Amino acid sequence: TNTAVVFGSVTDAQKGVLPGVTVTARNVETGTETVEATDERGRFRLGGLRPGPYELRADIQGFSSQVKKGIQLFLGQEATIDFELAVAGVVETLTVTASTPLVEVTKSEVSNVVDRRQIDALPLADRNFANLTRLTPGVVGADLIGGQQSTTSNTYVIDGVSNDRAWTGGNRTGYSAEAIREFRVITQQYAAEFGQASGGVINVVTRSGTNTFENRLFAYERADALDANNYFATTKAPLSRQQFGGFSGGPITRNRLFYFGAYEGIRQDLTAVVNTPVERANVPQPTRTHQGFGKIDYQIASPHLLTLRFAEERSTIGNSGVGGTSTAGHGLSSTSRSHDFYGGLNSVIGSSRLNELRVQIARRPASTVPNTPTGPELLFASSMQGKPYSEPQSTTETRFEMVDNFSWHTSGRTGEHDVKLGIDLNRESLFGFFCNFCDGQFTFPRDVYDPNDPSTFPTNYTRRLGSSDFTIPDRVYSAFAQDSWRPRPNVTINGGVRFDRVAYAGELVTNDVSPRLALSLDPNTSGKTVFRAGGGLFRDKISLNR
């Protein structure tokens, strides 16, 4: 999910429950309101709330209204906020400043939220938001999230759809840090709605426009003129790096239609030093990266929010792989271009039901071209020359995904239930060519080859025959059902089951059933301490590079 939930109860000064109280959550940034009434036990639940600052208001005839301000809701949060109303008197409306509970006592997952304030304030290497996953306990890096497993064991979810690169894992499309509102890193015990991962889940929500116009431009530069020379070097190594961009967001129509756009570019010029008996040179390594993002949010009516967005990343790197014993002719140039189209519709049905429909179309073509166009790879004792054995390469990854989640809230004598059902239909394909040893590889025992000296003759030759073209289809059709049951205000039992049907390159897997069960307990009903326990079956996705 990419929204938040507020639970709570409304009582009078004598702690008696108040049914029929109208509770309204107002998003301060967009003016959007969500309204719910308390049940016979004085309980209420406000779901489908977009992350952001909120004001909560409780109204009922005969009592003074109460407004709580300063409530900040985060992605996937389940916040508990209670009201105590006084009998109507001189003061008809009481306004108090509240704070969001720091401990989420109803959640059984182990997770941490990195919000916009942290993204702006903390040093960020390469301005890659995924590096801030290290703020989560137990996370070593962006590729080692849950249980120290590999990249392909994690999953990136952006606005409720997958951003996984099917070939190697990790992010398929890079997003500027300016385009990220916040993200939640889940390392253990995630719900059945998250699948295709046994490591960690990085659940991201992108930024949207608000009723306030916001604009920013930034530029960073690093140049060799500001670098100190190495003590043993006679000259400085050439270096030039510029990183620049900005964002703009605001209302097209206040309280209804909003826009947001961001761009980030990188221009970097480094030098690789080749130090071999046959070649000593400084070889330039230029890098150019462009990341663009655009988003429109339209509050069609009070219950319906339509979101459309587009994201693109382009990257080129010259003379990759050059340096050390790898000569200039042994390098290559790489290019990639990712673009994602996304549409989402959130619909509140009645007072207790929510449907979330999302569709994405994504495509990522990438290629590498060797500096030496033809011929075998030549591996000498102290240098690598010729065309790299694995080049050239060209791959195109495509993905069509449709997600539909339906949730509803019920309450009764057995407690409160938040039931959620969903499907996730993924159609992926990877096609291209991989010229692996198609021109051969020679291994020499010395640094030179002399046709008149047998001791310099190659000791090994490798070549592959056959076609270098490939097409790998992958179809993953998933369904899940889960229930968050609160038999008591301080006890939450989260149970669910997930089913994945995987059709990979002619192989069919139909027995991927993943049950989940977890418990959270607030022993003192204080909202300050929570005990969590749980277990389940978690399955990795199939890498298309296997």
C-alpha cells in the first residue's frame, strides 16, 4: 500500500464511548478531506490517506468540537489518535497540537520510514535515495536489505507497482531524489500483499503537487582545480563532475488538480590510467545521465483520486572497463534508456471500503558496443587487448503490470477487521543478443606473441558456436488475501496467504503458496512499547539472467 491509516476512539470526559461522532481528516497540503463516523464502541478508522500533514476534527451535537493539528502521516503508517470531547459550553471548538505516535503498535512488520525531511537534510552519496536505506537497523546497503540476502532477493515498489530490474535485480529506472516523497524499508514479516522477495521490501511513494507552489534549482560541481595532488604524482588526475537539476510543483486547480515535475542530470569526465607493457595512457571516461519525472494528480470527486505519471532515465558511459591492465581497445561504450508510464485510481466506496487500481507500462533498452569491433579477446600476462569476449550486447526489458487491491473495514463483538484482497498481473519479457565468446578468446603465457617463439604461443582458446539471440518471456500472476484483526485495542493479529503462478521460459510453477502470520502486542496499552512475533514463507522472484 502507498497510503496511511488512522485508528482511534472518541470518549467523553468520563471515558464513556461516543458513537456517531463525525471524524474528519483534512490533508493540509491539498485540502482533501476524508470523513468517517464512530461505531457503537466509539471507534473510527480513516483509511486511504496519502502521506503528508493532516488536521483531525471530531464533531457531535452537544459536545465541543476538537481539532488536532500537526499530525504527520507516513507511508504505510497505522497511527492511533484518540479524542476526548467536553460538553458544549463557552468554548465550541478546542484546537490542540498533536503529534504522530512514534511507535506503531498495530504493525507486526519490522520497518523504518525515511521521509522527505531526511532526504533533504542528510548527506546523500550520488544523490541516490536508495543509499538512505542504511538508516534502517540491520541494512548494510541498498542491495543488502533483509537477512543480508542478494540484490535479486529484494523488491522495489514505487507507487504500488514493481520497479525491479528483471535481469539483474535492483532498480529498473533511476529516480531523482527530488521526485521521492518518502519510502519505507521493510526487513522482516511483511504482509501477503508483498511478494516476489525473501529479503527486503523498499516501498516508495513519489512526490505530488500541493496547493502551494514550490520550485527549486540546484547544482553541484567538483573539479580537479579544487583537488590536492597525490604526494607521489607529478600531475593531478583530470576530474570534472557536475550534478544539477530541480523540481516544480503546485496547483492547476486548487484542492483538485495538481502537477509535479523534476529533472536531474550528471556530467562526469574521469580519466582511466592504463599501465601495461604495451600501452601507457590516460583514457577519458565520460558519463552522461538524465532523469526526468512528471506527475498529475486529479481529485475527480471526493472519493476518487486519479494519478498519471511518467519517468525516464538515460545514461551513456564511454570507455567503460578501461584501466589497469585493460587497454583502451579492450573497453566499451554503454547506453541505456528506461521509461515508465503509470496510471492509478484510488476510490473510496462508502465509509469503509477502498479500491486501488494501478497500471504500468515500462521498457528498458540497453546496449554495449566494444571499442574494438571485431576479433578475439587477447589475454596476455600483463594486459588485456582486443574485443572483450562478452561483447557486443543488447537487451530490452519490457513489463506490463496491473494491480488491483480491495480493502474494507468491519467491526463488531469480535473486534475490528481490516480485510484486503488483491491481484498483481505481471507480463515481462527480456530479449536481445549476448555475444558470449562468439569471436573467441586467446590466452597467452607472456606479454608478447612471437610467431617464431613457441613459448609465446597461446595456451588456451575458447569459442562458442550457435546463435547469440535470445527471448525470455516471464509471466507472474499473483493473488493474496490478508486480515488485520484487532480483538482488543492492544492486540493485533495479521494473517494472510499469497499465491504466485509463474510461467518462465516454458516452465510453469503453480504451487507457490506463501502463508504469513504475525502478532503485535502493546502490553500496557500505552502506545510506547510493542512486542512483535511472526513467521511465514517468502519466495524470491526468478531472475531472467539465470
